[in-house]
Amino acid sequence: MKSSRLHSPWTPWLFLAPFLLSFGAFIAWPAVRSLMLAFEQTYGPKTTAFVGTANLQFLVHDPFLWTAVGNTVVFTLAAVVLQIPVALGLALLLNRSDLRGRRFFRLVFFSPSIVGLAFVAILFSFMLEKRTGLINASLHHLFPAWNPDFPWLDRYVMPSLILAQLWISAGFYMVYFLAALQNVPGELLDAAHIDGAGAWQRFWHVTLPEIRPVLNIILLLVVTGSFQLFDLPYLLYNDTAGSGPDNHALTVVTYLFQTGFRSGDLGYASAIGWMLTLVLVGFALIQRRLARAEES
Amino acid sequence: MRSLLKLFSPGLWIVLLMAVISTVLVALLPVKANRGMQMWVFDANHAKIAGFIAEDWNRAHPATPVQVKLITGAALQTRMLSGFYSDTPVADLIEVERSMIGQVFAGPVADVGFVDLTGRLDRENLRTGINEPSFSPWTTRGHIFGLPHDVHPVMLMYRSDLVEAAGIDMSKIETWDDYFRVLRPLMLDLDGDGRPDRYLLNSSPTSLFYHEVLLLQAGGRLFDNANHPKLNEPLNARILAKMATWYTGPTQVAAEAPIGGPSALQLIREGYVIGLLAPDFIAGQIRMSLPDMAGKFKFMPLPAWEKGGRRTSVLGGTMLGITKAGATTSTAWAFAKQLYLSSDTAHRLYDVARIVTPIKANWNQPFYDEPDPFYSNQRIGRMYIQLAPEVPVRPSSPYYPMTQQLLSSVVIRLCRYADEHRLYDGPSLEPEAQRLLDEAQHKVEAQIHRNAFLRADR
């Protein structure tokens, strides 16, 4: 009796029900609703007006959105070009068995990623201040010709964001690379060494192919994470709701937040959200196809 | 029963049991019902003053007591908008800062979450008794949605110790040109690195608020009285071109110690800036934050842009609104009047924060004439009140924060243009200022045009 009850046709659905319910309530229905919203203008969820494709048409010509897209793309490229090599470099360095205190340094480089982002934003806003900030004050002390009023946060918005993000993330991705490096078979490296391969050749022809699956995952994480950049500029440039001077810190998600949750226009925010989703899905598909092509 | 127990592992049963027990416990927690009315405020000083008045009110009205709740600005804004957008619980009365109100006015006027006070103000003949320009930020499409808390006229606060030590007579200064010419010798290189360590005005291209303060003082504007954008008016271009010369190149005279920023107080103490654009609340903040600087600051009306021009401007502001969701509009209105119109509040407001009231009947109170020892015994209350009727009218457009940021972008780009072309005089920069303002105007117009609700109301 017990056995037949467990094997009834409804049993699998019973087990799937919690997932299906939560997926339907928190993923599927909001996605459908947000797609519908993309064709409406709203003042909060209560007051709506159907506007057809007006939101999508405006999206194409919206100068703020394209500024945000430009900033996001620059940030993403910088993140890929800087975060991955720095994280890999740190991992290679701290994977050396002859390095003294490597456990300590691993902790040091990883620690920024366990501090809260709000703390990081405050820290960088202090450090990059004109005149009294640690960086300007130190540089002016060391090199008197350095302008103590150097406007890091005002004129060098994107470099400031990239620097802060690098500080937070490099140690985090370093841990992924460390784990991958520790799985590179030692005998392969030894064989290459005996065959006369130099350090660069060993890295390029042995280590890199072995850690490529992890590299692909990190690339995906860095790109999707960078495209969703919001909290750092929002906290660092709070007085402009994350836009920064001359909108230089405005990212796609910040613009989405400002539109949806500050102006109450959930319709236009949904249109922006769907655009971002399509970009990210497109990137993930391309990346997956490239990874598969490489594997085959 | 035994077979049921064996269906899952003991661990899973414990987790389920804990979930059920905690759910029951949470469900049984007593719900603290709000008695009377709630009022949300975002500023500690405002909360203190409202608290005093609420105590009196609660003694006289035990059936409808008022509970004042201090909530940080960002949280208050989110909770208020959530309430208006989605009917989540909101207070009966909310104090709203100027930068928050635009979003409340973004939808149809009928859907604004605050009660329209226009009729009440007219019926009770209160409008004429309140400083007229102070209503403007809280008025949309001809409807007033809040009682103004303040006027916030702006004066120039300057380091009198440094100025007087240099033998400079500030009473002869009438215009900004006079100000910068006379005080120029104070822009000193104190550490010998070839760069000034002291500037004459606390402002920079990235200052979000000061550009508008100076623009309004000169007679410029961001919107007209019907909230149509007027960013690209020629006067705005002329003023911004002139301001850009203050911020960059060999003509630079201004730099910013950002008020509220981590280093502002230290920079002000060190004399990094000689003059500050100071609305009345800044007078209160500096007095509280830098008590060791007593006797080192003085006030004067803003230097005018042209001889005989306006000597003040306006910055910031707060209103008190009654929410539609509140059950007791008439009682809330009675409390709002007691709180904002009374001479007791005016006195406390000035005493605690140096803020002058917009209620004209209170302007002749003697406490405004008392010398302030912190400010070298100047009667700053009276000075601010004399300027109050002259404060410029301001917009309430939902697109105001965007326009304010665009204005800052124009100044930033204009300064970059000045540096690239080595142009450091106003008239040479004016055409570029006009071009940038035209571009900004186009952006705002496009956003406003997209708003179906504002279009329908028009």
C-alpha cells in the first residue's frame, strides 16, 4: 500500500510542487507581468496607461540610456581586462609553494570581498577626497608638485569605480583560480619542464588549458556582474542617486532603478530591464557557443 | 501514523515542526495598533520641535494623540512613495524635503497621495499670511499640497577673522565682481607649492545645488511658473558662462568644501573657503558643528550680479503634507496648523536650527533681533527675515532633479571646454553655454513629453 502510494502519478508533481510554486510566483509571473508593463506607463502599480510601443521607441532615442549603456560597457571591458588578469596573477603568485606567508597573503587579498560594499564605498569616498583624502594627501606629501585638489571622484569617475571594484573583486576571483590551479596535474608541468618548456610556455600550453573551464565561468560572472553594476556607483555618488558628475557613473541598472523606483515609471523601467536581459542572454549564448567550439 | 512518521527523516520532521511553531508564534505576536495620528519627519531637529508641540497637543487631545517618528530621508522617501503607489501603510502627516516632492507629482494630479490644501488655505485666509514664494515647490498644476516649513533665504557667510585681519571692508561690496576683486589677495599659497590653498567661494562645477542658487539669484530659472522647462534662456547661458570662469583656469576663485561631506568641516576650519552660500539652516549647522569657531564668521546679503540686483536666493526646503490615506484629515489639519503656524514653533525653530519661519505674523518676534554671539553678535535672524520676501519662486516639476543634474552637467562640460580652448571670460564662453543648455533643454522636453499623465492633465 505504502509503495503504491509513493509511486502514484501525482508523486513527482508533489515533490516538484514547492519549486514550481515558488518559480511561478517569484520568477515566471513577475517576468510575464514585467513584459506587459513594458507596454504601459505607470505612476506606481496602481495608475497605469497603455502606451503601446512608445517605451520601446523612446528607449532607442533616450540619451540617458545610451550614456548608461556606454558607461556600463566601458566598466565591463575594464573589469574583464583588469579583474581577470589581476586575479589570475595573484592566484599564480599565491599558488607557489616556495612563497612564505602565502596563507596570510591569501587572507589579505580575499578580505576586501568579505567587507560590505557600503563600507567599501565609504572607504573609497574618503580615500579619493580632494585635499584631505589619503591618496591626494599622500601623493602631495611625497611629490609636492602633485595637485592636492586632484578631482578623482569628480573628473575620473569611471577609473574610481573600476579601482574600487578591482579592490573588492580581485581577491574573490583569485580564490576560484587558486582552486583551479591546485587541480592542474603536477606531472604535466614537470613533463613540460623536462621537455625544456620555459615558465611562460608552461603557463600558456599547460596551465591555461587546464583552468579554462574556470576561466569561462569567471568571465561569465564578471560580465554579467559588471552589466548589473548598481550598488557601488549608487553609494559612491549618493547625492546624484548614482548618476555621478555629468552622468559619468550612470549605469543601465542605476537608470532602471531611478526610472522605476524614483520616478515610479515601472513601465519604462521594465522596458530597460528587458533590454538588459536580452543583452545578457545574448552574451551567455555566445560565450557558451565559443566554449563548446573550443572544447570540440 | 507510524508509516506517516517514516515517510520523512527525523531531521525533516524537526525542521517542519520548527517552521510550524515559529509561524504560530509570529502569528500570535500582539500587533501594536497605532492610536491617533502618526507623523514622519526626516530631520532630528524637526523631530525635536514637533515632539514638543505634539506633547501639548496630546494633553489637549487625548483621543487623537500624535506620535512623531524620525525616519532617515531615503527610508522616508521609499516608504512614502510605496504608500502612495501601492497603498502600503503611511503616516497621517509627512514632512517632505524638496528633493523628494517631484516624484509625488509625477502622476495625475488626482492621484497625488497628499490632500489638496488649496481650498482650506483659501477658506481660512491663510495664504496671505505665509511667505508667498515659499508655496511654490509644493504647488503643482495650481494645487497646493503642503504647508511650507521654512523660507531658507541665502546669505553669504564669510570668515570675518581672515577678512578683517587683511583690513578688507566688506560693507563696500555690492556685486560678485566687487567681491572677487576685493578679496582676491586672500587667495594664498600657504604651503609654497605654487597653488592656492584658499578660495573665495564654496562652490565647484559638481555642486548640484549652488548653480541653481546663483542662477535664481540672477533672475534665471529652470522652469516657468507652469513647470515648463526654461533651461536654455539666454540669461541662464550668460550666468553659467560667468560662473564657469570662477571654477577653472587662471580666473578660478571658487572651490568646494562639500557641506555634509567627510572633510567639509576640517576644510572650513582651515579657511580653505572664505565665503559660503549659506541658507539659514547652514547657519544653524555650522554653529552646532564648529563651536570652537565662534566669532570667526559673519554674514552679509549675497553680492548682487549687477548693481541694484537681488541680494538673496533660496536653497532647500520642507513641507508638511496630510496623506489621503490618513483617516482623520480635519484633525491632522488642526495639528498641522498648531505645529507650523504657532509662534512657539517659530521660536524653537530659530533657537534650535536658526531657521526662520514663513509665517509673516511671527516675523516681528523679538528673538529674531537678539545678537548671536557665535556670529560676532550679528542679528542674523532679522537679516534673514529682511531677505525672506525676496526669495525667488521655484518649480515643483517631477523633472526638477533631472534638470538640476543637467545644469551641473552643463557647467562641468563648459569648464572642460574653457580649459580645452583656454577661454576664461564670460562672453567668449556664452555661445558654448547656450549650445549646451539647448541640448539639455531638448533632453528634458523629451522626457516630459513622454509623460502621458502630465499630458492628460494639461
